[in-house]
Amino acid sequence: MKLGAELQPDQQPARWDDHVAVYEAVFEPLTNAFARRTLDRLALKPGDRLIDVGAGAGGAALIAARHGADVLAVDASRHMVSRIGERARSLPPGAGSVRAESMDGMALALPDAGFDAALSVFGVILFPDTVRGMREIARMLKPGGRAGIVTWTEIERYELATRLMAAVAAVRGPQPPPAALPAQLRYRDEAVFRDLFDQAGLRLDAVLRLEEGWRLPGARWIADRVGFAPGMAAMVDGLGPHRAAVLDAFVAALERERGPGEIALTAVAHAGIAIRP
């Protein structure tokens, strides 16, 4: 997506303000699973300074702090930042710290080279100018500092979306492909993802394929909360009078296969681990 193009719902920070609680309840367990595995590769030591860019409700920042890191969590949604501040007060004695600030990730109001590590889990990949955001992440790092960036890949394995699309087709018939893919899928191809690091001046160490099972209380539970992000809410709202029938079809198909109780849906991401030279 080029600058000047119309921003998609997920790229508009103010729209995230209305999704804080449902995002934390529904989606953060999945993003935390990817964050844990990425943080493992960053190998933070107690007292290391970490910047988390596009921190959402703060799940990854809290994980890092519990392992002793001092975290600056930045997000452009003011309500997300407020929620991070609330949650940071519950960190146990002996943990690191989390400080939250509202900032534009493409123009961080911070001095150069202030952090030992950087993290962005489905954050910087949403920016209208992702290269600019990546260069800001590189600017934040001390020489030798490490960055972990998580993006989607193998979108056919993102089971929630594929099952929703199957339900739409069951109710409304086969649908034409979307005019534009969601912005966060721009880096699903490994070669394109690798190029982001080159453009940012970061030396890529590894691209890890991360597959996770996203555990949810049940099919109806997720159907009732499927608008956990602005883009998902817009997609479901766009179903108009078919919304209830589509969600019922989604639930019925899942419950036929998995039963009415807890379910696990698969998702696959790439984590790029890089070093600032």
C-alpha cells in the first residue's frame, strides 16, 4: 500500500480504541504465543531495554517484563496505551518494568540507539509505510541489538479466516476475490519479508516458521466476538442481512467437526530475527 492510498480499518489507530477489551480477550492469546517464541530468540537478559512497536494491549510487553526486561511499549491507539499502563501495575515484585506511550511508529519521538532489542508482533507490518517503520526500529537499536518482527504467512492455514470465508460461500454463494488483500498480508511471502530487513539496514539472522494452535472456548464464543479488530469488524458488518446466517453456518461447521466445547484453530506466522550491524 502506498502512502496517500486510503487506509484500511486496521491501519487507522483511532478505530482500535473501540476494540481493546475484545482484542485482549480473543486475539492476544494467539499473538502472545508467537511473541513468546520470538522473545526466546531475542535472548533478553534481566535489565535489557526492549521497545515493543505496535504493542496492542501489552501482552508481549508483559511477557518480556516478567522475564526481567525493561520495556517501552508504544502504540498509536491511546486506549491501547491506557490499557497497557493498567496491566503494568500488576507486574509481580522482581519483574522488569513496562512503560507505555502513544506514538506514531513511523516517527518515534525517541533518541537513537537506546534499546538492546526491539519487537513488533503484527504491528509494523500494518503501517502505511512499513519500510519507514522498520527503519525507525533499526534506529532504536544499539549496535548489535536484535529485532524480532512477526508477520503472517501461509494464509490458507489461518483457520479462522478460511472457515469464515467458507461460511460466507455457504450462505451467499462463491464470492469474487477481494479487490485488495488486508494490509498485514503484504509480507506473507518470505522473499518480500526478507527485503524489509534489507531496506531497514538490518542484518537478517533467521526467518522462523511458527505454527500455533489458537485455543478458544468454543465456536459460538468466537462467533460472538469475531469483531476483535477493526478489519474483522468491518468484514462481518459488511455481510449486512446475511451476518447472522454466516456466523451460524460458521458455528455449525465447527461444532460438527470439533463439538461444542473448547476448540483450537491453527495459524502460521514468520518471525524475522535480525541484528543492527
